[in-house]
Amino acid sequence: MPAMTRSLRLRHPALVLCFALAACSAEKGASAPKPEEAAKPAEEAKPAEAAKPAEAAKPAAPEPAAKLGQPAPDFALKDLDGAEHTLAQYRGKVVVLEWFNPDCPFVNYAHGEGELKEMAAKASADGVVWLAINSGAPGKQGHGVEANRAGVDKFKLAHPVLLDESGEVGHLYGATKTPHLFVIDAEGALVYHGAIDNAPMGEVRDAGAEKINYVAAALADLKEKRPVATAETAAYGCSVKYGS
């Protein structure tokens, strides 16, 4: 991270967070009309434009099938080398699913100097299966094999990155942000989903509160055969770049 950005983050964390949110926005809003355009009377509109039918509303995203305490939905996705991975093949092991976008500022922070920098490697050494999933559609930010290979190299990832171009698996789980984390126990039940921690871009959400890594806490609870104390939190980050 450049020195200027680090300085801004230290002095003005809210400003840095605003920059990050703006950087991972998928679309730009329409510009405001010019005053003289806004003042034109309605009768001056061209007949063809007046008769133009309204655009159909985009269909709502399907209801997620993944539910806390219930068996996590199975899926089959290919990694960057074309090898297929299914959730079923990892039954008997704890699995972490991390929604991923190599160009998202929140993902870059989390893997560059945040909680995800070494977490996957440490969890994998403890027997946990860690799978990153990119549900970005063609033409969207962070999409494609090459962009994700660059992310793997940049962040020195040892775990697979799976491509979900149709967005089917993302919608199945209700993934909304990158990063958005899901923890599945050895019996195949979803036991946690939400944010990696309570500190977007390294800044704790509530002033004076202690920094908490929710995923690490969930994995620790599973390791000690305890119920996961915090099973759900609000994910933060860039929107998942689903297709239209």
C-alpha cells in the first residue's frame, strides 16, 4: 500500500473506506441533467421517446438454499487448472468457502495485510479445506482465469480458486460481498457465514471495541467440539459481480 494511502488510513479511516467502496462499485450512476434540459416542458418530448415502453424490472435473486444448521448445498466447480471440486468430496473435513475477487480493494487489504494474509495456510495446516470462489460474470471486475491467476500469485495463495461464472453457486449460498465467508463443519452443516472480522480495511466498526476474527473463532469452536458462538454476521466488502 502506497505511503499516502497508509497515511490517509491512519489519519482519516472513514475517508479510506469511502475510497475503497467507490473503487469496487460495479456501475457508475447516471449524470445529473443540465439545468436547461431539466427545464424543458414535457410536451417537447419526441413522440417516439414518449411512447417507449418502460424497461422490465430485473428479476430478483433466488432465495439462498444455504441455511445455518442445515446441510450446506453441494456444488461442482472447476479451479483455474480445470480440475473439478465438489463440496461432497470434502465430507468429513471442515470447509471454508471464501467469496473472492482479486481486484476488490477489500480483498486486497484482507490478503495483503489483513486477517486473510496467512489464515488459509494456517487453517489448511490444521486440516481445514479452504476454497475461494469467484462468482464474477464475464466482463465484470476480477473475472477470468488470468485475472485470478494474477491474484493467486500476488497473494501467494496455496488453496484453489474456483470459477462460478454463472453465479449459480453464489446465489445458492447467498454470497453478497467479497470477501464473504462460509464455514461448514465435518458433518456438512453450515455453521457460520458473514464477515471475516469486525474491522473493514483494518478499522474496528465500533469505537473502543475489541477486534474479532469471526472465522478464526468459529474454527476454534469446531476444533474444541463447541457450538459456534457467533454463527452469523453482516458481510462487508465489494458487491459480488454477478451477471444481469
